[in-house]
Amino acid sequence: MKNIAAIFNEALAALNGRDLRKAEEGFKRVIKFEPSHVPALNLLTIVLMNTNRFAEAEPFIARAVKLNQGSDVSFYNYGLIAKQLGKPALAHEQFTRALRLNPNVRESWNNRGAVCNVLGQYDAAISDFDRSIALDPNYADAHANKGNSLLEIGRHAEALASYERALSVRPEMAEAWLGRGTALARGRHRDAALAAYDRALSIRADLAEAWIGRGNVLYELRRYADAFASYDRALGIAPQAAAAWLGRGNAYTDLERYDEALAAYDKALAIKPDSIEAMVGRGNVFVGLKRHDDALALYDAALSIKANSAEAWLGRGSVFLDLRRHDDALAAYDKALSIAPDLAEAWLGRGNAFADIKRYGEALEGYDKALSIRSNLAEAWFGRGNIFADLRRHDDAFAAFDRTFSLNRDLPGVEGARLYSKLNCCDWTEIEAETTRLIESIRAGEGGCQPFALLSIAASAEDQRRSADFWIKRMLGLAARKPLDAVPVQADKIRVGYLSADFRTHPVSYLAAGLFEAQDRSRFETHGFSIGPAEHSDLRARLERSFDRFTDLHGRSDDEIVGCIKAAKIDILVDLMGHTLGARLGVLAQRPAPVLAGYLGFAGTIGGGLLDYVIADESSIPAEDRKHFSEKVVWLPHCFMPHDAEGRAISRVELDRGEQGLPAEGFVFCGFNNAYKLNPATFQSWMRILKEVDGSVVWLSDLQDVAKFNLRREAEAMGIDPQRLVFATRVASTADHLARHGLADLFLDALPYNAHTTASDALWAGLPLLTLAGEAFAGRVAASLLHALGLTELITHSRKEYEERAIELARDRERLRGIRKMLEQRRLTSPLFNTPLLARNLEEAFETMVRRVRAGLPPDHIEVSSARSA
């Protein structure tokens, strides 16, 4: 039998000749006869490492280093094996022992640094890589690994420099291209990141991490189909790549494909049960589904694993903001920012929270901070636009919305908001093409426009219904109709609650204060639920007195408001908001009362089957248009619009045309409308009318300077002296404003969004109004007012008829005086301004609604007869 030395030498020769099988057999024979043969133990370890059998190698190397603690190579090999077996602490220990014996080996420093990266000890890792690089400045692996450390601690520019140094040495180093792509992606240099990932994949097409990185960039670019393709390639290579499943979940969440998102996150969690990112992703899905308790449970689970997860705190903030728990939301955002000061989404959340409670300065600070971190964060630009719109800084709003639209035209509501702010500036450049594009997007089932903004755009009633349905069902995530909690208990009086953010100096309250006071308290118990800010005004004080009970719920969460309404055992909740600013549709979605009705605040359908009824009249919603409303339509006789004689007293002061900037003798057309109700078609009609009526002017509301400038420019382009546009000045009181209508000769209405409160003001003040009846509710209100007055000759049905009638009346002063005299008589005798009569008719509608629900019958159209008298 051969001696041990001979067997060892044959095995060594086989190893040198790359005959690993024969070498393995030989070294094992040596160890069998001499278990403490250190050279054989070390060399067998090398053979097994070369065949990727690290678990088999570990006991042999452990024995070798125990027998001989003077070999840095043995400790180094043990470190490599432990690293491969996922034992970073053991690997760190072995590399440290190797370095104590020989600190001049670049690979030992590099590998210990790589283990520090795994352990999250990034500063120590960088120190080790620097020691390795000091030994060999051209050591590409150390440069690339240092880049990984720098990447993890957010020093992206330095990481990029490290990867570039590695690539200058080894241009085909796929891992360095991968790192470079990740550094560029985290720095938001997405095109360059894609190029880097593609270069890595051209070198190593099986590099799953590069496919995942590529997918993440494409996801951020909203190129979802391409992102999914990249994630699929990664999963084809590494089916257990949790990061790829996570990426798919994020993309599905963005697309609101929530079931698929949850399945993807579940797959990620099955692979990596402690994945904070997947837990947070699932939480985000539940936020989208308005399952707030489920979302909070997931965020809390993530925080139980990692208390300093900024993303989980961010998610909690989103839930609390949804629930209108603003203090809790701000606390969560602040916690996220204490962990990650550059988390732009948390600054965005702060901005949204402050915007919601009308603290505009702090809201803008939040948005600006978010944009200083991510200048292309579309949602922050959108938030700025909404603030400026609320502040009536319409030119600033347009600039912000325009920027938003350029960044993400799919952001719900941005296209309509942009166009609406543009209309408020009377900027009509490319307005027709942009209107057409917006309506096409609505018909395509996209969320291009918030329903209120659509009223001022030439959209059909069908388009308005489509937009409202979309907004309710998808953008607000509200159920179409929740079942009643229980059969309502019959009481002696019908309890009617009015829900509004506008119980203040606002057109709705200006019109309805007298109606609230006129309701029959022997048959009805009335409640005012105020969800808007209070103000110190005579009107607010009067409103608070006009209900049996008035409850200030400003700043309360949806759940708190719902609880308050339910506690009051309301039979009918009348929403006075619709889709206007300050609305709380989330409250309506919880059905806090057996009957929900919409009235006065919004001239269109709320959509989504959210309400049972909309209160109008036959003129404003004809029978053939009922199909465009998700609600059943209540027809009040005469006109649905209330009137308040007490609050609309007309001043008796003597007024002079000259003081108002009007010509002493010329014909004065009046058009007191908001700027967004003006448009090229209406304005061109007015200019053609001015051209035909010598010496005439059109008297407009006091608009922003940008709107005035644009209107004057449009007039000049049509050959009309801009001085024939007269802009009203502010007056001391509503009474004085109503009185100055007497200086005008004819009020010219607008389309597609008529004058509403301003039309009622004009008629109450005795100023004849000429309207062009539109297709949709918002364009038929003035016609409803005129029908109730019996002045149907002032209702036209085509633009040609509208212009001709205006010119005829301006030229026939006698005929116009006759109309004016008729109006003066009828304003005091017709049903239009008879508030007690309207109250009785509205109460009859309320009684019919309650009878139906108490009988277990579904809502149906209601036509109130005109037999009742005040």
C-alpha cells in the first residue's frame, strides 16, 4: 500500500491538473488515515469550494483552522465558505483572524467589507474597502463593493464615482453596471439608469437583479407593461426573487388592480416573511380600497419588525388623512420625516393635511419642500395648484396644474383642473382642442376631470354622468350604495338634516337662509350639520338660529360626522354640496340616514348611485334627461331655487352710471358671472351684439387682472374697443350690489354654465335676463327662473336666436320697458320668490320620500303638485 505522502502527492498533482474528482478522492484517503493532516484538509476544502459544495467543505476547514491557527489562507477560505453559506457573523470572524495574521491581502479586506455590507455595518465596510484599495488602487471588486455601501447610506454621487472607477478598470464588470444603474435610479436619473441596467444585461443576461432594477425604473416611468416584462424576466431566472414580486405588486397597486397586487405581495411575503416593503405595499392597497383598519394593521406589523420604517409611518399618515384625523396624520408624517428627512411623499402628505384644514401657508411649505427633493413630483405640483385655486390666484393655479399635466397627465382630475383654471384666466388659446381632448378622456373611462369643473365645459349631460360615476366609484373608492343599518323608527316629526360646508357668507346660504326658517316646525325637526369653517357674520348667526339644532362638525373625521348624524336619528339627509369645495362624499357613502337627497349646491348628478334623490324642477331636468342622473329626480313645481327676501334687501341709495364707469346714455348689457363661465362662444356672441348696438357696453364682474387683460385682448381682436368692457367695482354691501342692477338694461346669460345666484339676483332686482337654454342642468337654471316668472320670451334655444333677441331688445326700448314692468310686477306675485310656498312644496317631497322608505319601497321619481299654497 502506498504511504500517506505518496497519496497526498498524487492528489496534489491531480489538483494541479484540474482533475478535481481524483484530487478529492486522494485527499479524503489521506484524511481517513491521518485526520489531522492539515495540508490535506486545506486542499480538500479548495476542491469542494471549486465544485460549489460549501456545506461539505465547512467541517474540513473548521478542523484545519483548529489544528493550525497560523495560516491566514485557511481563515480566509473559512470566511469565504461561511459567506457562501449565509453565515455573515462567522465569515466576519474568520476574515478578521486572517487579517490579523496578514493585513496585506487585498481580498481579505474586500471580503470582510462585503460581509459588513450584509450585516448593515456600512461605515466599517467602507473602511475595509479603502484598506483594500490602498493595497491595490485598481482592484475593481473593492471599488464596486464600496459603491454598494455608499448606495445603502444614500451617498449616491459617491457610489456612482466608485462604480465608475471599477468600470474604468473592468469595463465588462456586470455587477458594477448593475450598481451604477441603481445609483442613477435612486438619484432619479431614470434614462441613464435604464442604459446602465441594459449594459449589465448585455454582459450577463441572467442577472436577475438587473432585470428587477430595470423593472423598478420602468414602473416609476409608468411604463407598466415594460415593467411587468422585466419583472417576468427576473422571475424566469430567479422564481424566488421577492423583489420582483414586490415590484409587480407596486405596479398593480398603481393601476388599481388590487386583487393582483395583493397576490403579488403575498408571493413576496411567502418568500421573505419579514419583508417590510411587501407589508407596506399590502397596506397601501387597503388604503386604496378604503379598508383603513386592515391598512393600519399591516403598517403596525411592519413597525413591530422595524420601528423606524419611514414608509410604514408614511402609510399611517395616509390612512389618518383619509379619515380626516389631521393631527394623527401630521404626527405620522413627522415621524416618517424624523427617520427619512428627504422622504418627499411625507412632505407631500403634510401639504395635503394642511390643505385639508385650510392652513394654506403651511400646506405650500410642505409642497415646496417635497419639490425641493423631487422637482418632478406631480402630486406636489397638483397640491400647489389646488391651493392657488382656493385662493383665487388662478394664473398661479394654471401654472401649477400645467406643470402637473406635463409630468403625469393620468393624475386624476388634473386635466380638468388645468382647463378650469385656464377658463378662470379667460385664456382661450387652444381651448377647443383641449376641451375635446378632455371629453374624449372622460368617454374613454379616464379620471380627467373633477365633476364640478366639467360643468363649465361644453360636456353633455351624459358626459357629466359618466364623469361623476367615475369619480365616485374609482377615484373616491366609494361603494355605490350601502344598505340601511336598520328599518327607520317612525317619529312624530320627520327629522331633516342639511349637510354643508357653506353655512357662511356663500351663495347657497345666501339663497336658502329664508327657506330654512320657513320650514314647518310642527311637522319637521330640522338639523344643520356644518362641516366647514365658522365665521363671525350676521348670516352665520342667523343660520345657526334657523334650525332646531345646529352642530358644528368642522374638522371632524368622516366617522365622527356619521356618528353624529345617526345619533340625531335623521330621516332625510340633504346634501347641499355635491362635488363642490369642502364636500364630504365619504360621509354620504356610509349612508348615515335612510334617505339621502342632493339639493341646490351642485347642478348635476353626484353619480355612482350615492344619493337617492336630486331635487330640481321640470325645466332644469326635463323627463328625457332623468336617465343622465344616478339619483331619482324630484320635480318641485315652478322652480327649485329658493329665495331669501330678508337677506336680499335692495338699497334705496341713488346711483349714478358715471360712478360705475358706465356711459350715461348707451345701452348697458350686464354679465355678472365668474370668469370660468365665460368662453369663446359666449364672448363672441356678446361682441357681435356690441357691434350691432351702437354705444353699448357690457358690464362684467370684477375679475382678476389676468382675466381682464385677456378679455380686452379678445375684444380688440374682434374689432371691439376694449373700453366697451366695463368691470364692476366693489360695493359696500349686498343691498348696494342689488341696487346697481338698476343701472343696466339687460342681463346676458352664459352657457354651458348659466348664471344661477347672479341670475336670481338680477331678476329680483328687476333686471330682465336673456338666457340660452343648454342641454345639461347647469345650463338650464336661468330658464327655470324665467319659466317660474312667465317670461319665456327671454329664453332662447340657439346662439343665433340669442344674439338676435339681444339686439332686438336693445333696439326696441319700448318692448324692453314692457318686459321690465312685467318683471317688476311678477317678482312680488309669482311663485319664484315665494319662499313659504317653496318650503311647503319641498316638505311634500320630503313626506313622499319618507313614506316610501318606511314602506320598504325603493326611491322613485317624485312630481310635487302645485296645489299647495303658502
